[in-house]
Amino acid sequence: MTVRPLIAEQRKEQRVTAAGEVRLSVQGHKLLEFSGRMLDSSQSGFRAAHTQTALSTGQRVRFHYSRRQGHALVMWNRILPDHIESGFLILDK
């Protein structure tokens, strides 16, 4: 049995658990608007669950969550059996 070393946490910002609906629209695709569920957030980004298979890394989106809105960049996607999780970098500071 191979034992893998633990990987140290590399995040520079603390994540905070989040809940509630986030509305997303892909820029340049007027018809691609959808909602997701917030999972967590940090000062510069957030992670959300959704079912939009057309969302890809590098796309810019507009987001609306609670009282915050702005633009974000899709950094990664993780496809799971019942949903997709995506990580977003907030572009509006």
C-alpha cells in the first residue's frame, strides 16, 4: 500500500460557507442564464453548484448573489454524478 503525503493547504484566503441561490449569466451568450447554489466564498472568489454543462474554464460570467453582484472568471469545473461544481475568481474588486 502506497502512502501519499498530505498536501498543505495553499489557499491564501479563508473560505466561508455560503448558502442560497446565485444567478449566473455567461457574457456574450444572452440566452445562457442559469441559477446555482452557493457552497462557499472568499474575498476574491466563490464556489457554486449547478447543472450547466456548457460552462467552461476561462468564460466570464455576471453573478448576482444576495447583495453582491459583479463579474467573475470560471477557474475550474468538477463534474459530479448529480451536479457540477465550479470555482470563480471575482474580477470586480
